[in-house]
Amino acid sequence: MYHRRLEVEKKNPLKRGADRTRARLRATFMLACLLAVICGAVVGERAWTDTRRTAAETARHRHSVTAVTVGETTYRAGSGPSTRPVPVAPATWRDTSHRVHTETVPVPAATRNGETVRLWVDDQGNATTAPPGTAHIALNAISLGAGASAGIALAVGAMVYARLRIVDARSGQAWESEWESVEPRWSGRLRPEQGADDD
């Protein structure tokens, strides 16, 4: 029955080649969107696995210690032009080998001299950042997966859109050409090359 319907559609004079091309292009775009979602899921899952492994390795070499501030809080410029200044203060702490370290580190904004703060340090006892948490890992995986899906969908969408524009332009030209041959007979008006006595 499906084959019979296809044959009827092929013989349908109202179904033009451009219409079939448009239908194929739309179906291609829908299939590409489905594949984009699948690719995005694969990229996101891979990013989740790799980032978790890296974060676990990083966490093995970072430790939380208690530091005591030995000076007043000041502000250091952020890492970028639009970022806020970061409150910092000189602080001292002991690493796992009981060596004393003193360094200017980020602290909460209201920290006063002599207060304790929690600090992350590496295996050498130097101040560092906290290992990536689950929320950070998940956000990274979602961002990469969504970016991959959007990139594929946009690329295919742009190609389909460009092809549709070409099909529409050719279809318009074909309509004009066909109308030029049909319109004089349909309207009863003479074409410029016809004489009054021509049939």
C-alpha cells in the first residue's frame, strides 16, 4: 500500500519536483536534529567521565587546612576586566609536613586580622583552588553536550536553509516560465509575436 501511495504521489501533477525536494530537505533536517541530540549526549557523557576522573586525581593532591590571617583584608583586581575585585589577606598555615607557609590568599570580605579561614593547599603546602565539585563537573558536561548538539543542528540547518533558498528560486523561475506559456491562452490575450489572425 505504501508503494502504491508513492506511485500516486509521483504521478500527481500538483506535486512538483521542488515540493518533493523540500520534503526531503525537511526530513533531513529532522534526522540531523535527532543525530545532534544523540551526539550531544555522547559528548556530554564523555566529558562527565573524563572530568570526574581528572577531578578525582586532582582531589588526591589537594588538602584543606586551617589558616590564620596575619594582616588586614585588601582587594586584588579580578582575573578579567568585568570581574569583581577579590578580597585577599596575608595568612599563615602549616602543611601536612608541619612546615609553616605565609602567603596572601583569597578570604571572605569581612575577614579581620587573626581570624581563621579554610584554605586548599597542594602536596607542597602552597595555596591553591578547591578541586572541582560535582556541580562544576555536571555544568561542564552539559555545556559541552549542548554546544555539540547546537553546533551540529545549526550547521545542518544553515545548509538546508541555503538549499531551500536555491530550490525556491528555481521553483519561482519555473513557475514564471510556465505561466508565460499558459497565460495568453488562459486569459485570451495575444502574445506580442501573435497576429490577430493567428490561432
